[in-house]
Amino acid sequence: MTDKNIVPEAEVLEPDDCWRLLGETTIGRLSVIVNRHPDIFPVNFAVDNKTIVFRTGPGTKQWAMEDDAVVAIECDSVSAEFGIAWSVVVKGTVEDAGSEGPRLDEIRRALFPWQGVGQDYLFRIVPASVTGRRFDLSAPMSLQTPLNDATRAGLE
């Protein structure tokens, strides 16, 4: 049984707050539909004029996105030091980001592929919705399992 007085409500974030938080991180989880089933991939990304730009190579993500895909990307962060966590989800369509222009060249250089090579496709998520939540982790009972030093080190 949960006492609602000690479990804090999640704070619903305004879209501008969501974009600010997205601009402070570079890693998210991209969800695409592959063979009529959802699949999730870690990607590094950049925010560009309230869109999300990311690189990928030939393979499952690239093939799934060639068919005017509807996608979602989720990003989050946990700060044990400040006792807060947040999560932002952007849902929309994906399109080829193109290859021309100084801004795209700057973004492409900043999105260094984890595999080092072969990430030549640049895609842009055009948002249909942007939602976010912030959570207070300092209240009693907000976490059932305390963060130990090993967990805390991995989150910071």
C-alpha cells in the first residue's frame, strides 16, 4: 500500500524545457518498427532547430527509416547528487537530413560514430510531439532500492 502523501507526483515538463534538456545530452534510445515489431537502438544525436539529427550506417535502422518511418527517441538522466531524474520522449517522422550546409557539416563532425567508421547516413526526426517528466528522487519512498556507490558512479 502506498501513501500518496509521500510519493511525489512527476512534474510534467513544457516543450521548451524538454528541448533544453535534450540540448544538454547526446545519447538516446531510438525506437523504430522492424518487420512490424518495435526495435530500440542507442544513438548519439544533436538538437538542430527543434529537430533531432543522428548518424547511422547501412543496416536495420537505415532500412527501417527508408519507408517514411514513424519513430520515437527517448533520453533521460538521473542525478543522485541533486536527487532528480528526467525523461523526454520525441515522437515523429524521420527524413534524410541531407548533406549540404555548414550547420550539417558541424553536426556530422560532432556525431562521432561509436563504431568509428561507416556511419554515413544523416537522419532528422521531425517531431509530432515532445513530452517530458521530471522526478524528485529525494522524497521518502521515491526509490525502493537505495543507490549504492557503484550504482551512483554509473549514473553520474
